[in-house]
Amino acid sequence: MLAALIILGAIVVALSTFTDATKNLLQLVVTEARPDVNGEWQAEVTYDWTSRTFTETFNIQGDGDEVYGTASFLGVKRGIVEGQTKKEGLQFITITAEVSGSQSAAELKHEYRGKLLNGEIKFTMQTWGGSSAKEPLEFIARKIPTQTN
């Protein structure tokens, strides 16, 4: 009886070890899929402080969790910094210099957080710095179809 319990215990330990090893191996092989954010995107953005609408473009590139490219602000392309993908979308920062009168330029940071839903990116953009506080903006970016020749 004791021998049977020892053998049964050894089988349980062996199965447990095998299961843990298999699970760890699968975590190395199976990686979370990158959200489909690469490409050119376009959004109509109305800025609350200008009450004007601009067509903004986003050229998003990258591999794995890395994001780089450009995002326009007031129609001018800005380089994407600190970009990364998340489970359902992406986030990144762009930087703009704000010049007001004879004062020296102030740095504005624009943090974009986007969630990919039904082939669109729902963005929230928060701006820090500059001469006045800015409310977060929300807008939808749609992918621009690629043209094939």
C-alpha cells in the first residue's frame, strides 16, 4: 500500500512539473498579437480653444509593442515619442513649441491614448504645458486605404 502511494505521489509530481514546464514554454512561444494600428489614419479634430476643425493625420509604424511615426497637430506633422501598443490600442506623445507674443517658447506635450474598435481608433488627447490648461479631447481616427498601383 505504501509503495502504491509513493508511486501515485511520484506520478502527481511528474504531471505537475510537466504541466508547469509546458505552460512556461507556451508563454515563450505565444505572444500577444499586436493591435492592427500600423498605417495612415485621419481624424477631424475640433480644438476647444480655437473652435476650428483640423484634419489631422497619423502615420503609425512599429513592431512588437514599439510605436513610432508622425501625428499632426494643427495640421503640422510632429514626431511620435514614447510610443507603445497596449492590449487593445496604443499610446504616444508628441511635442509642440507654443510661442505667445514676446515670451520665449513653451513646450506642450500631447499625450494620445487610442483604443482600437471596429477598425477605428478612438483617441483621447491630453495636452500639458503652455499658457493655459487644456481639456482632454476625444476624436475618432479612420484608416486611410492604401493605394496599389
